Amino acid sequence: MNRELIVRSTPEAVDFALLKDGKLVELHKEEDNNNFSVGDIFLAKIRKPVTGLNAAFVNVGYEKDAFLHYHDLGPQLSSMLKFIKKARTGKLKDYSLRNFPFEKDIDKNGSINDVLKANQSLLVQIVKEPISTKGPRISSELSIAGRYLVMVPFSDRVSVSQKIASKEEKDRLIRLVKSIKPKGFGVIIRTVAEGKKVAELDKDLQNLFSKWTNMCKKLHKAPHPSKVLVELNRASSILRDVFNDSFTGIHIDEETLYNQIKDYLHEIAPQKESIVKLYSGPAPIFEKFGIERQIKTSFGRTASMSRGAYLVIEHTEALHVIDVNSGNRSNKAKNQEDTALEVNLLAATEIARQLRLRDMGGIIVVDFIDMTKGDHRRKLFDHLRDEMKDDRAKHKILPPSKFGLVQITRQRVRPEMNIKTSEENPNLSGAEVEAPIVLIDKIQVDLERILKRNQKINGLVLNIHPFIAAYLTKGFPSIRSKWFKTHKKWVKIQPRDAYKYLEYSFKDKDGKKIQI
């Protein structure tokens, strides 16, 4: 499996495309004006506790106050408040927590008014970016993420990722981390720490401790509200979370960003530094790697799959609904169950990709094609879980119901990636049409449907606008030549001046239109 990260820089934003074997699986955008990224830590001020909600509204500098629920305070809140007060007055110079007197944990079922007061200073971390009309969601249980470890101030607990299956490896990692962790700090061991030596873990931990110390030094003079610790830029955070030995290339089209990523990779995986390349080709970088085309075909209401199958993706205020359609696949009685399983497995793979690509969160309901066999439903459920293993967002999948519905919950921490794929209709002012770039794909799917239905058909004719006809027939090898090589059928292409730009039709040798 090959993974590539393609980075495109523009004056307004930086786009990151993650490819898996050439297929687009994640798309991220980092905008210059995004001051509330997940992981950022702010010195904030309590606006007012609200007893009825058992929560507080907190001023973090956003146009709307952030929401802090009692359950997001963290058990060590009293210790943190004491620490902040001492650091703000300049009485505290040692930020190691080694000799810091800890307070008693707060009651897990307590009231917000018992622990927080208006105008109180508090360190909070962004856990969910502003979405729609809502302000950011925050937590005062801080965590500072590194490559292999996550450091949790005011804690002493050491835990390990559930994705590490071996009990012996879990015990080894816990034993190593307990021997090197500073007092007063908890540690979460990440999945990528599996098999790592103590020197690598210690280096990561020391780096996290330096971040904590530098953040604490700012508290004495920092105004309210202010950002005191900045999460890594999106490129570095993606590399930190997903980078592994299967990465074969990281391509960047801007020199400053290229140097930043190369320096970061030198820190976390110096042996792979050579895969970072500065792109300077004549074509835009997203076109060079086929990303622009994949964006056009992957977003929008429908998402096509192979041999005519497709998804219909609808969004409501409360949830997302995905409908699986078999298209032109065989519906003969003896093959119906096998066809349903085949299409559903294909759809499960595409759905896992779509959720990551669009960063869809909340409740997702998938209407798969009905299957009567229990082992087929189990196979679909297991396949969907396997396909979603690489998804970094927390998620839960329920088995298919009797109606063929699968319910998924997926963590939403930032706004959904929504890209408009329709374009202005060249034939009708004010109207929109599907992106022309996907037209050739649609023609190819229709051609496959026709040939699958009647493999003996001869004299096939495609009537189409002259511009598209030229695109299909010119060059070597032309698209029409590739069709002949694949299907062993020659398609006669007839330009039609009367046709609209995106209009086409297939006819048989007698000139009769073929219904698709």
C-alpha cells in the first residue's frame, strides 16, 4: 500500500490531499484566518456559570462564547486553578509539577457553581472547532499530543491505545513510560509507539515537556483571552497522526512549506526525509496527481462506483443519509443475493472513503441493498469495520438491521468538507450543470452498460458535441482507442452541431437510439 501527501499552497489557504494507492481518501484545508484549531490551548476567562446546563460560557476570543460542560472540566480542576493563579502572579517559577501540592479531585457528579466563578482565569483546549452557528467546544482537561505519546498535565495515569493488540507489548510500553515520565503528568501511549525503544519515547516526552514549560512562561503576562499553545500546522499534524513506513512521497509546491515539512520529518523519521519533494512542474500540482478530477467526481449528491453502481448522499439538520444503488447490475433471481453482497461490499469501501474525505460527522444512516442471508450481513459488517480502521475520527458502527440499515456515529470536530462540483451551464444563463470533467466517465459507464447487456452488438455510434468528439478521437492513444482495447468493440463517433455541450446519445447501426 502506497500513501502520498500532496500539498497545494495558495494565498488564501493550504490544501492537503492524502492519497492511498493513488485514490483520494482525505482532503484538508488550512486557512490563515482559522484561529480556533483542534488542540489549541487558550488562557480564557469564565463569562458565567449556568446552573441549569451545569456548564459555563467561556470567552476565548470568538464572536460567540465557547461552551464548557462540567464533565469536560477534568477531575484535577482545583489543582489547575491553583497552578494558574500562582503562575499569573509570578510566584511560581518551577513548572515541572514535581513539588507542586495537588488539590483533591472535584466530585464527578458535582455542580458547576461549586467549582467555577465568573471572571475566573482558566486554561482551556479546543476539542471541536466552530461549526455553523455554534462557538467552539472546549475542555479544561488538557492534553499535549506528540508523535508517540500524549502528555496530560495534573494527572498520574499511564494508559495505552486499544489498537495495540499484544498484551506483552502494552505491558512493555507502560513499564517504559512509567520509568521516564515526569511526576505530575499522565501519559497516553499512541498506536504508533508500538515497537519503539525507550530513547525514542523519551525524546518525544521531553519535547512535550518543553512545550508545556514554554506555554507556562507565557501565563504571567498573557492577556485574556489569548492563545498560549498552538497546535502544529495542519501538514505537521497530519504527518504526526498518519505517517508510517508505507508513505512513498510527500509533494509540496511551495518552498517555505517544503522546508517546514522536511524539517519536521527529519525529527520524526529522518530515514524517510528523502521522500519530501518540491514540485515545480508546469501543471498545477493537484492536476498533476489527478486530485482535481477526483474532487469533481467524489463530491456532490451522487458518488459513482465501478460498473454502474453509485451512492446517493443526502444531508439533513440531524443526520446524513446514504443510499446504495446497484445501477445496471444483473437482477436475475439466482444472482440477486450475490449481486447485493457484491455491490454492498463495494459500497462499504466507498462509504468509508467518503466519510473521511468529506469529514462527515454526527449520525450517518446507510441504506444498503437488502440481503436475506445472515452470513452475508455479517460479512458486510466486518468489511465495513475493516475499511474504517484507518479513520482517525472516533466512530461506532452498529450491525445491519432487518431493513438493511447500518447506523454509524462519527466524531465531528471541525466543519464538514463541502465542495461545490456543479458549474455554470454554457447553454443557459443562470443555470448549473454537473461538472464537464466527469462527462467522459459517464459516457464510459453507459458504454459498459450497453456492452454488458448485448455483447454481440456491432456498429455502435456515439452522437456528441463536436468539441467532445475531438477530445475523444484526437491524440495517441485516443480515448476511443482505449475503449477498443478494453472492450474489443469499435465506437463510431459522429459530431452533432445541434447537440448541447454536455449532450450525447448512443445509437445502433440502424440509427435507432439505445435506451440506457
